[in-house]
Amino acid sequence: MTAMTEEIQKLSKRFLKMYPVKDIDLKLMMNNLSKLDYDDSMEYQEKLLRSTIHHPIVQKYPPTILYRQRFLKRLITEIEDINLEVIDSLYKAYTNLLSQENRNTENSGSISYCYKTYCLAPELTITLKETQNIISEGTTGMFTWQSDGFSIPYKDTRVSVKRLDWTSDHVQSSCDIVLAADVVYDTEIIFPLVLILKEALGKSDGATAYVASTIRNQDTFNCFRNALVSNNVKVKSESHHAYQESPSQQKSFIIIMKLML
């Protein structure tokens, strides 16, 4: 794989997960582009477009219109700044997005959704449907929080997902590993959360739960610790992490706990 191809793939992954446009470093890419002759430059720009705005995933699960606009404006400006001709399809894609924004403004009033796609491995891609509001329809459940930023091994692992209302549902089947991310955020739901974790762990000998939590309120997290102790759920180990998705975003402090009975 050439260095230029690697740069395009890196850019594609960041674009798909809506990495902040202002934090995307295009210096190396523009340096590579400036060394190409006219035909190769045109082809390279087409590859950039196919790997971002026209990516097959984007056609079905697009980031926000505003994000795509900002990305294209930045890309076009960077190319113009090194005195290269910009391909017409880049300009066309940008104007199309401007017209889409105008149509959406006229039809405003409903909740708008977008998609963030995380390329965890060549054969593993996860797309999440989100709103851009931290609070939406009375819930925080439509926004990616920081402690989903850690990936785990997945090969040769069978994963199942089930919707659970912690206050009323029960775990029906056994499992070896339970994963939970950013579920410790409200003291009112901590007790039923611990009970459902305990029930899941009790379904199989040696079952383990990993809980990743962004520390926003220390008192809330202490409440979780106390609830684990009072329900005889053991913290076998824990690791502390500082996580920052990009330079412009706030650093988060995350604890990952390994729980067992």
C-alpha cells in the first residue's frame, strides 16, 4: 500500500466518524498532491471524493449536511491554496450540499438525524444513528459519548444484543462477557443497573462484565461503587484512561472496571 493510499484511507475513516474538520491535518496530503502532474492530480482528487463525500456508506448513512459542507470547503480551500486546479466534481458536490441545506431549512421543525461510522477493522464497520443534540426527546441515548471510544477484540467471538429495561426486564440467557459503556450517569438508575449486571453475571460461571465510564460527577460514580459493594459484585480490576478524540475537544477521564461475582 502506497503512502498516498494510506493517507486517503486515514482521511476516509476520520470523515466517516465526523472527526472535527478543523482538526484534520491535510498538510501531508496536500504535499503529495502538489507533486503530481495534472492528470494524476485530477485522479487523486477524485479518489478523495470517492473516499469521503461519495463513499458508498455515506450514500446510505450520511454525516450531517453541515459537516460535509465544512469538510468540502476546507478541502477545496487547501487545494486552491497550493495553486492547483480543483476538479469540477468537488465544486458540484459542495453546491449540491448548499442546496440540500436550503431545502432542509424550509422543512425544519422535525428532529434531524445523522450517522457516524466507525471502521474498527477492514471487515468490521459499525454505523450509529445519532442526533446532534446532547438531549433529544427527553433522553441522552442518541449521542455517542466518550467511553465508546475504546475497541475490544472481536474475532471468533459471538456477540448478541438485547434491549433491556433495567427496571422491569430480566436476563433470559447466559453470557460470558457483558459490555457496558457510559451507563453510570444518573443516581436514579444505578441500583437497577447493578441488579441487572448481577443477574447477568449469575447466569454463567466465570462471567465477566466490563463497564466503561466517563467521570463527569464523582459523587455519581461513588454511588455506583457503593451499589456494587452492597450487592456483592466484585471489582476485580480497573484501569484509568485520559481520552481526547481530537485537539479541539475536551479531554475526558474514563475508568474501565472488570466486574465479577
